[in-house]
Amino acid sequence: MITAELLDAVRSAWVFDEIMNKWCLETFGRQQSVRIGIDDENPPDPDTEYPVIAVTDIRQVRGDSVREISWELEFGVGVVQSDISEDSRGKTMTGFVQAEQLREMAEDALYRAKIADVSSNSSTGTVSRYPLFVSGSVIPIKMLKSNRRAMPG
């Protein structure tokens, strides 16, 4: 597999994941939009393209002496949500929780599609700019290199 094929598989996993599609429709009234790369000059429109899942970076390790090809896939999810649940003991920014849920669903979609090894460890982080909430993740992806060589002659 080459990087372009990997990114296409990631995009398909996120676009066609039924669990995530259903949750986004029920939660936000629309399905998630998926981006491979972000244009800083023209970012996704919060009014029409959120919730959003976007690959923000990909790093690859490869060479003739290694038995596997590996990538670190960095992606982020974004939700716009102004709801706040409150009781006498505290407040919860609903969008913060929803961003975390969507990030976990995006990771799970990659696991279900067998793009990432389910035993992988992702690292995550969250940024809050109320009512915009973004959660990001870096997932390691490894594949064994093919030992097949072209036939001589």
C-alpha cells in the first residue's frame, strides 16, 4: 500500500461508517464531512461543514532495511455546539463531550475497516474555542512490506 491508497481508505472508512453516520445525523442533524488536508485560508465552514473530520498530517517511515511500512496519521474532528448542561454541582460543555465522542468514533471506524491495528495506542488532545470544539488524535498504522519481487526476464 502506498500513502495515497491509505488516505483513500481512511476517507472511505469515515464517509461510509454507518455507526458514525447515524450518530452524527441524530446528534447534529447532518452527516460528518470528511477532509484530507485543511486549507488554512479556506477552512471548513462551521455553519455547513461541521461536524468535520480532517486528516491534518501524515508521517511515514520506510526503507529497504525495515520489514514494515509505518505511518502516523494525525487527524482532528470538530463540532459546533453551544449547549451547556448545568446542575447545582457544575457545568458541562456539551460540545466538548461530543468532540471526544466523534474522535473516538473516527478511531473506531479505522479499526473496523482494519486500517489501524486495534492494539495501537493513539495520543489525543482537545482544543476548546466555545462553541467550537476540536479533538485530535495521532494513530500509528503499520503494514508488512511485500516480499514479492518481479519475475526475472
